[in-house]
Amino acid sequence: MLNQAIDAGLRRWVDNIKQQADLPVRLVLWNGSQIDLGAFSKPEVTLEVKSPSALPLLVSPSLESLGEAYIQEKIDICGKLADIISTSYRMAELSARKTGPGAWRKLSDMTKRFKHTKAEDKEAIQYHYDVSNDFYKLWLDPNMVYSCAYFENGDEDLETAQNKKIDHILTKIRLQPGQTLLDIGCGWGALVIRAASKFGARCVGITLSQNQHDLAVERVRAAGLEGQIEIRLQDYRDVKGTFDRITSVGMFEHVGRNNLTAYFSRVNELLAEDGVAMNHGITSTDPDSRDSPMGGGDFIDRYVFPQGELPHISLALNALQQGGLEALDVENLRRHYARTLEIWAASYEKYSEQIREMVGEKRYRIWRVYLAGCAHAFEVDDVAIYQIVCQKAGRDAGAIPWSRRYIYDAGK
């Protein structure tokens, strides 16, 4: 038997859940007792509660508290990963209904913690990307492209979709042979290598990750492209010169919402007068750019992406204009990132034992929750991702293409 007070509180919570929803969840308590949360549904997910101390995390759950309980091994979760994440969201939604709008944290409360100095940004980037190159190799595509792929037809494998994403970007910015390209946040070098080898560009790729820098340099050398590509360990604020084309893929999430105008101003300063730039980044779907009331942002900030901040697309476009740039083309790739993350999560599951041995149980659990949770977030419109093509503001209208046909006819 449970302690009477615990038993009574738990039963009230279970009854309340059943009145609001039919969750396909079975609780298995530390003493072997089993409780189904669904009145009619057959259990698809099993939550194994290791001790009474974990119960408060379940009775008033958020995505943060559930994730915390899982990575601290206070609970174990069994079932298909997609079902686990979907169920966690539903439990958090039920809890959020009771907390109401006050659970949202205002923009001012979020941004005051993050100064985004060069030293802080470097530390945050290295925390995330310098887990180890071998870790990322296990579940990314062979070129290690760690950003949203582009599934032109919807049936591509990941490697094909990632190459199509890079080509989609380079075609959008109308990259020509001999032009100079700056790639801000170049990762392991996939975009600059393709830009040089396929489009004939002369490229500079910058990253704050030592591991990414070292492997990217190796890959450039192996491709015989040292004469066309330079890889730098450098902050975008320290880059000098001008470039015909600028790309930034999966980087501006680290800039900070208060710094977006300065970021786009710097892109403007580095861009040639007749140049074209493209920003590819994750955005909030809340118009006020606040975090979710269910706490997913807190979990990610603490364990995965320190100091990451997501602006709404409207805030990004406003900052871009304030920075002296004009948006030419805006494309939502949310469906594409949901698919990309599904594939990453499946690969992560496939190599779970190797990953556990490589990074340990806690980090294995963190990234398992992160990848699957993000896939669900993109699927249900909790977050989005946009590609914004831009040029310097004030240019003659003749600099703007008549249509988008050039993007889609390029590969024919």
C-alpha cells in the first residue's frame, strides 16, 4: 500500500486527468502498483516512477519537469519515441490549462539574462557542438549537415535532402562562379565545399567550434579545395572585408533577440553593394517572441543550447529592415524540419548503445528528449523555421528578380 496521503493525492490527480483526457499511459510505481490514466485507451506509454519524490513532477508536469525527471533517472519511459513525446506534450498541456497565461515569461524577463558577449557566445557554441565529432557522425548524414534539410518531393533520403537544401540556398542567392561567399556558422564545412566545387565560388567559412573548425579544414583539404576555401575560428563580429554573397544557416538562434538589429547591420556591412544574403533560422510562433509556458525553452537552455533565443518571424524581419536590408523572399520550411528531426531521432535510436558508451547515460537521455521533442514541436507549430533572402535596402527595383522561377528551374 502507498502512504495514505500520497495515495489520496495521486488518485485525485488520476481522476482529474481522466475527466479531461483519455491518455494512453500506464504508471508503474516504485512498489509495483499500476495505474492507467486512460479510461478507454489501451496503454501505449509506460511511465516507471522510481520513488515518491518523482510524483510532484508528474502531478503538475511541464515539458521541463518531465525532461528533468527523465534525464535524472527519476522516471523511465517505455514505448515508441513518437508516442512518448506526444503523450508528454498532452500531459504538459493539461497542466498548463491550470496555470493560465501567467505561466508565459515576458520577453524582458528572458533577454536580461543573456548578454551574448563574444566570450559567452563562444562558450555556448562549444558546449553544444564540441560534444565530439564522432557523436554527430553517428546520426547525421555523411556530410554532417546539422540544419533543416529540404525535401523537394517528400521522399528523399537524408543525404539527398541535405544536398538539395544547400543547392536550394545557393540557387536562391544566385551564386555565380568566381564570387566570394561568407558562410556565418559554417559547421563542418558542407555548404562552402559544395559552393566551391559545384558553383565555383571562393569561400570563407567561420565557426566558434574548435571541433567543427578542425574537421572542416580536413574536409576542405581532402576535397582539394584549399585554394578556394578558408575555414576560420572566428566570431562574425570580427570578420573584415566585403563579400558578394553571405549565408547564415542555423546560427542566428545564438545571436539574442536584443542583438538582432546589430547582427543584420553587420551582415549589411559585410555585403557588397550588389550582394545577396540569406538567413536560415528557427523562430518562435508566438507573436510576442515569448517562450512556451510548458517550459521546453528552459530545458533546452539548461542542457542543450545555452543562451539560445528564438524571435518571431516578424521580429526578425523588423530587425533585418532596421539593419539596412530588404527582404526579397521568405520561405517557411517547418514541415521540412519536422521530417529532418524525425530522421535524426530514428538514427539516434538506432545507435543508442554506441551513443550511451560514447557520452554517458545522462547526455544520451538529454539528446534523446531534445531531438524527438523538437520534431514534435515543429510538427505541431510550436516553433517554425524560415529562409529569408535579402539585399541592401534602397536598391533599384531592377535588382529584384521578376519571379521565383529561377530557383526552381535551376536544376532542370
